Amino acid sequence: MNSTSPLSSSSSGSSSSDNSPSPLRKTRSLHDLYEVTTPIDDDVTLYCHLATCDPIVFKEAINDEKWRIVMDEEIASIEKNDTYKLIPRSKGQKPIGVKWIYK
């Protein structure tokens, strides 16, 4: 019986003469993960996972005092360190975007 684990590599189909084993894959496909994952049907468990999430967008972060304080401190640090200068936009120029990660 020839069995391969989800982390092992299948043959690549190339005709190599050295017959060395294929290297292990470092990732698994979603199909492999779903085959070994047990679905969770517990609403309480799912709710608890969602209750501890960090904000994803600004609208979520601004409603939490903790995140407002952290964002204010980050802006103060940027201004103190002269990380950037806010200047009037030149005609025909597009401003650069900024993405904040809330972790």
C-alpha cells in the first residue's frame, strides 16, 4: 500500500535518472486541509473567536477607546520623528495611500 501524508510531495512526473526522493512540500493545499479538519458547529465557540478579533478597518478601530489612544500615539510618534511631511498636493499628482494594520 502506497500512502503519502498531506505534507509529503507526490511525484512530479519528471523522468530523473537518480531516483532521489522528492523534497517535502512546506505547504498544504486547501483540499488537504479540509480532508483532515473537523467542522465546528458550536455557535458559542464561533462567537468567542469573533469576540477576540482585532479591528480590520478604521471604522471598527475608531469605536474602541484603546485603539483611538494607540492611533493617537502612533501619529504623535510619526510627527515627532519627522517620518513624513504633509504638503499641499501638486496639480496632476496622485497622493500615496497608507494602510494601517491593527494588531
